[in-house]
Amino acid sequence: MLKQIINHDTERGVITCHSLNESPEYADFKLNIDDVIKLFYVIDKSRNISKKSYY
């Protein structure tokens, strides 16, 4: 399951997750950060990025 984190309420420890799929069954939802096992930073490897853009 891949979701974007669109909000992080640090006082309550809650993140709001958003799906890239626009179907109603994939609506945004809130999740307690204590229930999260792992978070990943996803990079789109299909994009062609030149090495010059890093400098």
C-alpha cells in the first residue's frame, strides 16, 4: 500500500494518508503514528534525471 502523507498532527500523533487513486473507496484516512511500523521515502526511478541536476 503506497500513500502520501498530507498532514502530520504532532500534538495528537496522527498522520493523514492520501491515495493517488481517485476512486471513492480510497478516500483519505487518519492513522495514529504509533500504529505505523515503517515509513519509506519513495523516489520515481522512471524519471530521467541528469547528474548535473545534483550539483
